[in-house]
Amino acid sequence: MLRSDVKKIDGTTVKIGLRKKQPQILINVPTEELPAEYLNVTYKANLTEIRKLLKSDSDISWASLSESHEYSVTIR
């Protein structure tokens, strides 16, 4: 399609079209050097480590294990 400069093909059951994507952004400096308004900072809890801590009978007030039980199904 590109070689023949065809952007759209209308068939009887299917339509095919080409669209240009937006240009890819190339960052030329380390992330730490970008202005703050162009950064996204996210915090995510490490649930694996929190679960280990709770199972080790540590007395912490900021997390607990749920009392409900959920099951997953395995089909072999």
C-alpha cells in the first residue's frame, strides 16, 4: 500500500486503511534532569513484602490480612 501510495482499500466485506502515527518522543537527558512538570511520580505498595511481614506475626497497625477467602479454579 505504501509503495503504490494507496491509503485506503474498500472491499466488499472489509475496509483497510493506513494512518500515520504520531512521531516517537526521544528523551536526550536522564529522567532526573527533566523539569518537574513533565514527570509522573507514582507510589505502589509492595504487597509481597507486606504479606511476608504480616505472616511473620509482626504487630503493625497500618496493614492487615483480609478475613475473607477467595478461591481460584485450576483446570488440567
